[in-house]
Amino acid sequence: MMKNTNQSKENSTVFRQGLKDGIPIGLGYLAVSFSLGIAAKSAGLTPIQGFVVSLLCMASAGEYVGFLSIAAGAAYIEIAIATLIANARYLLMSTAMSQRMDSKLSIKHRILMAFGITDELFGIAIARPGHLNPYYSYGAFITSAFPWALGTSLGIIAGNMLPIRLVSAFSVALYGMFLAVIIPPAKKDKIIAGLIIICFATSYAATLLPILKDMTDGTRTIILTVVIASLAAILFPRETAGEETQEENT
């Protein structure tokens, strides 16, 4: 009984931390999804439809492709395939998070955590030490998902009333959140700092190289992630918690 009580208190604390950490992400999402709402309006969606779509698919690239497909009168299967390709990078994020989960974590929690993966939510979750607590992800999802969906609805209502440049300027907040995610671990580990610099450089180079520059942003991201992560794992392997404990006992 005492163990269950302590676990409940820990989950409650972690959940509140997730709610807090998700607030700045939600504010950034509110601005970014506003421009998506304009695209949704062009596709003929109502504010309620836009809200539901954004709540079920928290991915700017995926939604944008979906809205363009709807506007073009594409078939359901075409929309599904296009969205799958645009959001394929989340498969890599899900794989990375699965390596940090407690082996006893139920499939229910795994599915719910997978549903709430975005670039920013993945970043703040994976940066936490130890096993990933699903309640942290739930808290962060709540305070970021609803602003994202609300922003889409507001964009549909506003239509083209606001200048596109002004709407695009709002998205600068997301870059600040990315920096907040990567700077702390980079300060603690020179290898991580070096890898971050390499990621920036190769990402830019990929937009100029003959074959890679013709690929979509999502496809380039997947290729670079797999290649850089594989090389980093081979050149700079990290010991697991079990291996560290075994060495200490030895």
C-alpha cells in the first residue's frame, strides 16, 4: 500500500511538472498552428473540424500536406499515405523513447505516449534522466495540444485578415524552445555539443547536395538522424544503467 501511495505521489508531481513544461510549447504552438488554420480554411474546413484535426494530428508538416490534399480533392488513401510519409520521423522518436521506458510499462501507456509525440514534446521528455514517466508526457501534452488545436481554429476564423509575415514571425518562439532543450545537455557533455554542431552543419549541407536537396524535409531528417545517430552510437557508445551498476559492484 505504501509503495502504491508513493508511486501515486510521484506520478502526480511529475504530471504537474509536465503541465508546467508544456506551457511555453503550447504558446509557440498557438502561433504556428494559426498559419495552419489559414491553409485549413483554403481547404474548406470549419473551425470545429480544424480543431479536431489538429488535436488528432499534432504535426505541422503532416497537417499541411493533409490540407493540401483535401483542397486538391485527393482520395482518402492518398491523404493517409502522404501524411504517413510527412510524419515518418516520429517513428525514430518513438524508437528512441522506447529504449528509455521501464520494461514493465503497460502497452496502454506506451500507446498514449506514442500518440503525444511531437518534436518539442519528445525533446523535453528524452532530456529527463532515468526511465520515462508517462505522466510527465501526459501533462506536457495537455498544455500544448489544446493551444495547437485552438490556434488552428482561430486561423480558420481569421482567414487572411492578418499578414502572412506577421503570422510566420510568431513561430520564432519555437526556435527558442529548441535551444532550451539542446543547450543544457550540450554544456554538460562535449560529445553532445559536437554532435549538435555536426547536425546543424549536415542539415544545412543536405539542402545543397544534389540528391538530398530534392528530397522532402521529413525524408532528409530521417536519413540524417539514422546516419548521425548510428555513427555516434558506434564511435561514442554509452553504458546502460545496468552495466554501470555491474562495474561498480565489481
